[in-house]
Amino acid sequence: MRRVALIAWREFSATVFTLSFAFSLLMLPLMFMVATGLAPLMDNSLENLFKGELAGTVLVIDDEVARAIALEGAAKDTYDDVRFERASDQDAALQRLRDGEVVAVLTPAEEPATAKRSGQVLYVSTVVKLQHQSDLRWLVGSAEARLRIEQASLDPTEVRALVKSVRPQLVPVREGELPGSTSAKAHQVRELFSAVLPLIGLMLMWMGVLVSGQFLLQNTMEERSSKVMEVMLSAVSPMELMTGKIIGLGLVGALLTSVYGGTMGIGLLFAAMTDLVRWSSLVLFALYYVMAYLVLGSMFAAIGSAVNEVREAQSLLTPGMVIMTLPFLVLIPVLDDPNGTMAVAMSYIPLMTPFVMAFRVMSSEPVPWLQVLTTLVWGYVWAVACVWAAARVFRVGVLMQGKAPTFGELARWIFQD
């Protein structure tokens, strides 16, 4: 056991105590702090982008539309600094727009207006802010609606009062709280975070496991090709060597995941949303993380011990990696119904179990404990089987030379005495 611990520490320290890893480890927390500091400036920038006063001249070709725009614009203070002028020459008006003399030109469309299509085309200068462009389009649309109502011999004011939609006040009620304790806006933000958290958890798991696996694969291949592996095997057994590598580099991914996950937790703490994450969910997430790493790490260790180049390793790893990426293709159905038939069925598919269950336990809907216990037992049975198979491949692969093995040869190494 002491030799396994020494190998694990060697792999861990050789990877962690480097400048590149330290940079990658601290990159997300630093970005989080920078984003927090720049948040007020970003709010001001967005406010300047979408808000502010709209001022300038808008040329209108059609007389009736110009009259309707004047009536509609008078009802909104937003257009107090905008002058709507009549223009008869469309080409000259567009030239003035290109020269920067006016901010917009409204011309009749080539095709006549219909119930679903406007009869006007609005040419807007690119210096006009996005919100102002939307305001001008709304104004033109309102003007066209006014003309259609007038053509039907109706009063536009009365018609709009009748068709104006009204919405009831939204009062979210959380379990254990009095009605009105949580505002509608705060409730929407909480719902958004609650929906995003499972995805963040899945991404953290995938990132941590994959980073460790890539380190394990690269390290094993380098030591095998440089004959360092043969020297180490003179002092330790293949099983001890593989176990030490898996543990040491697994701790690297766990450290990365913990730092990134802790950064997310600090964000939830500042947002007063730590109750969205249950302690039981964190414990289960850790258990499924270990399960995922044992499966993926043993696979990378076995392949790394049997090949000489990354290209050869990729061809052998592709089938397993494809299966493990399938949970990302069904995120929406699983998120909509974490305890639905599809989610439950995928939770028992080998290689997918830890990823699907980690996604489910981080969701807002509790997973039945019977499913948690059965998937833990089922998943760790497969994890132990993967580690056993990897050890059988490792003991043969580290001493083999020549071309990369096929899947048939790997299977023979597993079951041969």
C-alpha cells in the first residue's frame, strides 16, 4: 500500500505543481472575480446600448402614414426629440440617410400590405441604438394599425382599449413560506438557476474525469515508450503501478472539479441561493464522480499501456467515448422529467449511469432512494469490472512492443491466464 501511495503522490505532484496547471486551476476563480468587479460597468454599458434618448429626423414618404405616426408618436414621450418630416423623393431621402443627415427613412413597400405583412419599409442608420430601432418599428406598426382601424370606420382608442391584454398578478409561493415572500422576478431567477445547476454539475463531472483521463493516457504512453515503465516494474507490480497512477491523477481531476465547483458555490452564496443545492445531492454527486472516473480512468490506463501514439489510442477509445457523450444528447427530456421513463432507463445503461444519475440528483426533483441505491450498486459493479479488465490489459500491454492491439487482442489479454 505504501508503494501505491508513493506512486499516487508522484503522479499528483508532477502534474499539479506546474505553472500551466496552476493557471488552469485559478483561471475560473479569477474570471469570476473580474466579472464580479466589472458587473456595474457592464450594466452601465448595456444601459447605454439599449436606452437613452432618441433624437433626429425621420423622413416619411406616405402622407397618411406620416399623419398616423404623428398621432401615435404624440402618445409616447420617447419621441419628443424626433422630428417626422414629409418627403416626396424616395431616392433623395435615402441619399440623406446615407449622408448621415437623418436617422431613418420610411418608404412604401413594393408589395401591398396584408393582414400579416407591413406595407412599409424602414431604413435605419446603424448609429441608431438597438432599442430605438425596435421603438421605431413599433411606432410604424402602430401607425399602420391605426390606419386599418380608421378604414373600418372605428375609433382606434376604443378598439385598443377593448383588445388590450391584461395579466393577473403573479405571486409565487414556496413551500413553508407565506404568499408574497418571494417576488415574481426573484422566483424567475431561482427557476433559471435551478434549471442550470444540473447542467453545470454534469459539465464539471465530465471536465474533471476527462482531464484526469487525458493526463493518465498521456503519462502512461510516455513512460511506456521511454522504457521508464520497465524500470518501475522492477520495483512494483503492474497492479500497484496502475492503481497508483489512477489514484494520483484522479486526485488531479477532483482538485480541479472542487475548485471550480467551489467557485460556483460562492456565487450561489452571494446570490442567497445555496438552498438550491442539497447536501445529500453533493454527497451523491461525489459518489457518482468516483464511479465515472473509475470507469473512464481504467479505460484510459489500459489503452495507454497498449499503444505508442495518441492516434492509436483514439481509435480504441472512440466507442466508449461515444456512449459516454450520449447523456448530453438527451439533456432536455431528462431535465423536463428527471424521474421519467427515459431518465430512469438511461440510468441503468453501463458507462452512462454516473453521468445521468449525477444530472438527476442535482435537479430540483428528488430521485427515489431505491433508484439511487440500485444505480450505485450497479454502477460500482461495472466500475470494479472495468478496473479488473484494465489491470489484465495493463500487465500485458506495458511490456508489449510493435503495432497497436485490436479489440480482439485486448479481449484475449483480459481473459488469458
